[in-house]
Amino acid sequence: MHNTSAMKSKKAPWIPPPGKSQHSIKTTAKTKVEGSSTAEPCHPTTEMHSLEEDRFEEASLSSTSSFNRDPPDVNAHLHSIKQEIQLLTTHFISLKQISHFLVGIFNTFETEDETIKNLLTKILDEVKEFIFNLDDLEYSVTLVGNTISQEDRITEFQKVIKLKENLLSKLLGCYSNIITIYQTYIQKQSSARMSKNEEEQITLLNQLRDSEQRCISQSAVIKDLERRLSIIQGKANTMESYKSTLEDTRTELQKQLSYKEAQIQYLTTELSQLSTKEKIDDNDRLLEIIEEIKKNAQAEKTALKKALKVQKSRAEKLEKLHAKSEKELEEKEKMLLDIAAQRDQLKLHLTVANNNIIEGKNQIEEMRQFGSAMILACNRKNFLTMN
């Protein structure tokens, strides 16, 4: 851009041709360019008129080199200069469409990057000045054709060459700014997407760590519950053995009680059969024995009832504790299943996030390759222009 401003300051003053004013010529040229630009679609082409650029560069180099070899032959180069003016007009139309397209895109996406805005403003300013520079070039070509003196024609032709090179450098500078805008936009979008993917990955990793910690704590709780359940099951087994022992004891005591009652009945019968006086003492003794046996049987019966009552209350307590433990175990197993389902779901989310990150990196790599290809193409054009 510094070279363009320097060449613009050295440009020859514009002189309107006879019979026309400066305003009428610029209005006519602007109407012609705008009419041709509205006839074409308002979106940039992918080739960017590559064939016309090559023809323009070859014609520019050939006209400049042949003029340096044979300066007096000016008329032979005017036709090629006019063709180059047509190519410059075509490039101006394409550049205007591209600039409007970029303005629409960045207004749609509300881009606030200062670098992109400054470059786009420079391109729009160059597009506005391009038509006036093109009018200057056309008038200079007309002035060369109308000049009679050979020396003046050579001088004017040199001015035409300078104006043409000035327009070419501005055009290449605009294309270079367009590529810079595209590259800056790609880098900004890539960095934003990478930062977003990294934040999502960190969030998912933190969630996975929290889930793993919860799983570890829940596993510890489950192990503790299993230990308690094993203790309760051991107590239940002990109670079962107590119950069986109690039943055996009860059966044995009932047998003994039946036996004692049979003895009492037998002794009572024997006592009733005794009729002699000698046997009265024996009867009294037997009665005492019977009373003692009854007392012992009653005491044993009372103790047996108390033991049965105690064993029954213990059995009921153990059954309630066993039912409560089974209920808690079912709840913990259900909780463990829910935790395992949440862990599997978080692992699935992490896999999807990793796939999105890989896909974003691939897209960024493709964008970088495309931007590198465009930069290489621009460097090739600049190299051809400088040669």
C-alpha cells in the first residue's frame, strides 16, 4: 500500500478531452462499469478469472519489454494496452462483487475483528478510486493516440505504462488483502472452536471424575452393606439353630411332663387301692411325694413357658431385623444399577465429545491447507508481476 500511494502521488494530472467535461466522462465510465457489473451474479467465482489474469500479465510484460527494446514504435502497443484496460475493467467488476460479498458475510455474522474491518475498508476505498484511475488510464491512451509529436507520444506512453502498473499493483494489493481477511477469519474461527471443544472436554472429564468418585464411594457403601448383611444372615442362621433347639427342648419337656402326669395318675390309683392301715403312712408319704412332684412339674412348666416366651420374642426381633436388612439391600442394589447407568452414559458423552474434537481438528486442517494454497497462488502472481 505504501508503493501504491507513492505511485499515485507521481501520477500525471488528469486533463479532460476536448468537448467533454471531467464530470461527464467519469459519469459515462461509471455507468458503463456499473451496467456490466449488474449483468453478472453478485457472488465471487472460484477461478477468479485466472485465464484473464494470465493474459493480462503476459500482455503487460510483453508490452513493457517490447517498448523498452523499441521505444519509437508506440502505435504497435496501443492495442495491447486497450486489451489490458478491458482486463482491468473485468478484474475491477470481479473485485467489486467480492468486496460486496465480503461485506454481506461479515454484516450477517456480525464480525467485530478490527484487522478484518480495516482491511475491508481499504479494499472498499481502493474499489471506489479504481474507476477514476481507470478513467485516467483511458484518457492517457486517447491522449497518446492524438499526440502528433513522437517525443511527446513516447512521454505520454511512459505515463500510460506507469498508470497501468499502478492499477495492477493496487489490484494485486486488494487480492492480497482479501486473502489476508480470509486467513484471519479462519484463524479466529479455528481458535474459537478449539477453545470451545477444550472447555467441553474439560467439563466432561470433570463429570467423569465426579462419577468415578461417586461410584467408588457407592462401592464402599455396598461392601459395608454386604458385610452387615452377612452378619445379619449369620445371626439369622444362629436363630434358626436356636429355634430348632428350643423345639427339641419343648418336645422333651412335654414328654417329661406327660411322664410325670402318668406317674401321678399311677400313684393316685395305687393310693386309692391301699386299704390297710399300714399303708396309710405310705400314702401320706406318697402324697407328699406327689405334691413335691406337682410343685416341681409346675415350676418346670413355668420356667419352660418363660423360656419359650423369651425365645419367641428374640425370634420375632431377628425376623424384623432380617426383613429390614433385605429391604435395605434391595434399595442399595437399585442405587448401584442407577449409578452404573449414569457412568455408562457419561462415558458415551465423552466418546461423542472426543469425536467432535477430532472432526473439528480435521476441518481446521482442511481450512489451513486451503488458505496456504491461496497464499501460494497470490505469491506466484506477485512473482510474475514483478518479473
